[in-house]
Amino acid sequence: MSPLEKFAARRAELDRLAQSLARKLAEVNAEREELAVADRVLRRLHEQEADAQATPEASVPQAVQVAGRSVLKVPHRRDVADASALPGDYRRMLQIVKAAGGPVRVKR
């Protein structure tokens, strides 16, 4: 093998390695971005939970923001034997499911 062929072979090997590393770096950067978003969401939820704990209505479900969308955050409840702690709409849905006695088809 001539020196020029060796250089060409080595260059091709390095090009393949560079492409492989570029793909791996893109995967790492994508995962880092996902972790950064998850970190922001968890921090925001933690702050909102801390604010909610400071209010007397800490056990009441509250609307919070997650990724720019409003969602209902139902706090963890202990020693509640029935659905009385759930919001009204949730209690109605639970009654429908219990009354059906089997699978329930969702219409709306």
C-alpha cells in the first residue's frame, strides 16, 4: 500500500469516526435539552406546591401551569376512604364508572 493510499484510508476512517461522534453528540445534546426542560418543570411544580402548602387550601386541587398548559394538580391525600376529596366532576365520573359495573365507553 502506497503512502497516498494509507493517507486516504486513514482519512476515510477518521471521517467515519467524526460522523459517528457527531451523531452521538447530537443524541447527548438532545437528551441534555430534555433534562433541562424536565428540570424546569419539576422546579416550577415544586415552587407551586410550596406556595400551595403555605395556603390554608393546601388539600384542594389547584390549577397549575405545566409547559404552558393549565392542568389540575390533585394533592396527595392520606386516610381518605372515599371520593369525597375529589373535585365534583371527578366524583361524577367515578359514580358513572361504578354504576356501569364493567367497561365504560367514553362519549365526550
